[in-house]
Amino acid sequence: MGQRILFIHGLASSGRYKMADQLRILLKGAEVLSPDVPPEPDKALTFLQSLCQDYRPDLIVGHSLGGFWAQKLRGWRKALVNPTFHIAAFLRELPSEMKYLSPREDGATSFFITEGMCRGYELLEKTEYDGLDQEEKDLTLAFFAESDETVRQGPEFALHYGKPGISYPGKHQPVFPEMKQYIVPAIKQFCGWQ
């Protein structure tokens, strides 16, 4: 296949999140780059924009908060999997210290949610749909789990993108059978990787 895929993990996760390995298995021959993204919004956006310029991915796949980041990266083909578009409000409901759910390269085991971090996300949310022209909408595919227990952003996606996302049976964190049966086949079709 030889395609270059940038996988962007969700909150309290890392580049070692299982979804990156599932993409490697199901998209044989694709190169999947899956870095640890900083939890701070200003650092994360700068990091990801620079990474896209250097890596030049054929596809960005973002899960949850990674979907928020993916849709902020204009001009790149992307698949959003259970994206969250309102991270600041979500963060304010969580404990101030969050444990990472998968190992990070730097060995960090937790991070702190600060009011400054929440305000940074709020600022990004205000411009979330800026520059969303028809070309950008055509570059974007989204998936929404029918039993997502964390976020439900399908209606908002449809409102701003003028099309529905793809609904699949499952929860917020897709498991391998869901990736194999629903998500990866739709990505292959979307990208013309048949």
C-alpha cells in the first residue's frame, strides 16, 4: 500500500494506543506514525502542524480529542473517529490530575488539567469551523459509535460539514472487530485504497 498515515490519539492516551496498531494490521503496507501529542492545546497544535508539514501524511486518523486536532489540520485528508468538538467543558468536569491510559515515550504517567489549559481549548473551539470550505468538507470523513458513552458529536458534524458521519455499532473506543468491519473499509473506500 505504501500510504502514510498520521494517527492522533485522544485525551489521556499516547501514540501507543491500540488503535494505531489496529491500523497497522488492517492497512498492511501503510506506514502509521503515532506520536505522543502534548496535552496543552498550544503545544499540541503547533506540534501537529509541524509534523504534517514534515511527514506529509496521505491520511490523518484522529480518535476523540485526536479528532478535534485532525479537523483543525486544514488541507489534509482525514478520518475523525468519535471526535469531541468541545474539550474545554469536558476537561472542567474531570479531576485535576489525569493518569495516562497508555505508556508515553517520555515516561510521564499523568498530567494536570489547569484553567489555562481549558481557556486554551476554548480559544481553539471559537475558530473550530473557520476555513471549512467545500474542499475541506470533502477531505473529511467521520465515524460515530451508536453507543458512545463519552461524546455524541454526530449532529454537530452534520450541521457544519453538510453530511452525516458513518454510524457503527460500538462504544467510544472502537475494538478490533469494529475497526475491521466498519471503520477501515470505509477509510479505504474514502481514500481510493481498494
